[in-house]
Amino acid sequence: MTVLILTCEQDVTADMVVAELHGSGVPVVRLDPADLPGTVALSGEYVHGAFQGHLSTGGRLVSTGGLRSVWVRRPGIAATRVDEPSPWLTEEASQALYGMLDGTGARWMNRPDAARRARRKPWQLRLAQRSGLPVPATLITTFPQAARDFARRFPDLVVKPVSGTHPQDPPRAVPTSRVAPDTDFTAVAYGPTLLQRRIAKRADIRLTAVGDRLLAARKPAVPDADDVDVRFAPSTGPWQPVDVPPRIAPAVHAYLREAELAYGAFDFAEDADGIWWFLECNQSGQFGFVELDTGQPLARAVAHWLARQEPEAEQPSVPAQRPGTP
């Protein structure tokens, strides 16, 4: 039985998992839907009540009936590397590929439909609240007056994109930034703007959920720094393993169940009282930088989930491997 990984060519996170799978003797095929049709090919036959499907890439042929799991990591958009790309061909190729895979008995990390929904920030915030995770006061608006009223209620704000990325090729991350006290908010009318009460954080938390396993890491932060986005802030030291608080673990499990996700990279801001405030959950977030700092077996956990064939048994949260800062 084979593990199928859908991702782009340069993906270090996927490389780490592929190495773990190879080390365990688990067959793995990796392809990018952007290469379909072309170096990636498919065929599916529905005859006499039976289905036979095959995928080909890099000279390898794999039966869709022989797939044990599919990891939708960071795939390219189908049919974008053909000589004459078009929205029609992209839709045709995408429907063919994901439709065939969805008809197999393979386990998904994560199903495309669930992953697409899980990327929507407003949906994330509402689900986090329902699951019992603390969520900072947030406004998403195109009404300048609503933004001004919100700023009067919560004078210390940050602004972040609703989608998380900037429309350029390749897409680049847009940092979360503090809002100046004298901001007029007139420009809010030109596009949806996400404003959020700034958490005076003493640490950033990255919690990686793989099935029922939770592995969390903590990185100290400067509480009143102007650089509020951990991705762009000056380093204050390496990530350290940390235990998941008792109230957070069941809430994260509830979030994953309702979101129908097998994997999620959760970002929290820890305040001076030790409360973990939910910021977002990235359904395909990277974990290599955390594993390098902490030694936590994140790639191994993903590989183990992908390689397993039986249904997952309920497991307790995984404690930190070495003490982190309380």
C-alpha cells in the first residue's frame, strides 16, 4: 500500500516526511497536480460495476486502489504548467484527479473540501469560540465607522489580512502589524479589513496536531514590541517544547473533529496570565522549523499517521519531551 503526497517540487516539510516513510520501508509517491496533464498522467475505468484507476509520475505507475493515504500538503493548481493553460483545463484536471482520489478508500490529510473551508479566517474564529478556545476581540469590516468604533472600544489593535497572503507570484506572507493610534480607517471601505485586539504576549505558541497527537512549542516574546508577527520579529531564542494546558487539549480536539481535519498547525499568543489566545489554524502549516529547534518528532508523527492502515485509536496528548518555560 502506497502513500501519495500532493505538493510542489520544493517543499522541505514534505521532504522530511518522505525520508521518514522511506526509512520505514513504506512506498511513497509524490506529485504536483500542476504537472497534470504532462509529466503527471491519470486513467480511470468504470466498467461492469468496478473501478480501476492509475496515476503516473516520474516513470512510476501506481494504482489508486493501492493507496493507503493521501497527504494534501501544498499542491500546485492543476494544469498550470501546460503550454496553453486555461481555467477550463484547470477545472477539468482538478475534477478528474481529486474526484478519482476521493472515490478510493484512502485516508486523507486533509480532504480538499475540508481544507478549503478550514482556510477561511472568519470560519476559523467562530469554530474556535464554539470549541472553547479563547479568541481575541475581532472585527472584519468594510465600514470605516465600524472600524473607528471598534478602535475606541479596543485602542490597542493589530491588522492582518483575511486570507493571509498577498496576490503575487509566488504568493508572499503579509505580516500582522500594530495599528497606529491616529489611524483614520477610511481605506477600510476599499477591501475587507481584519482588526483584532492585540494580546500583550509573553510568548508565541505553535501547537501541531497530527491526528490525536498534540505537540506544542513555545518561543518567548517581548510583550510590548512593535514586531507582533513571530515570522518577522527578531529572534528571542529557539522554540522549546511545552506541555499543552488541560483546557486547551480537548478544545483543539473538538476543533479538529468539527473541521474534519487530520492535521492542523495552531498559532496561539500566551499572555502574562498564561492564557493561550487562539490566532489561527493552518491546515497545511509547516513544522520543520519547530522540529529543528525542539527535536519533537513531528515528521515521524505525520509519517506514522500516513503509513497506518487501521482506524486511529484515541490517544492522550503528547507531553513535551523536555521542560519548556512555564
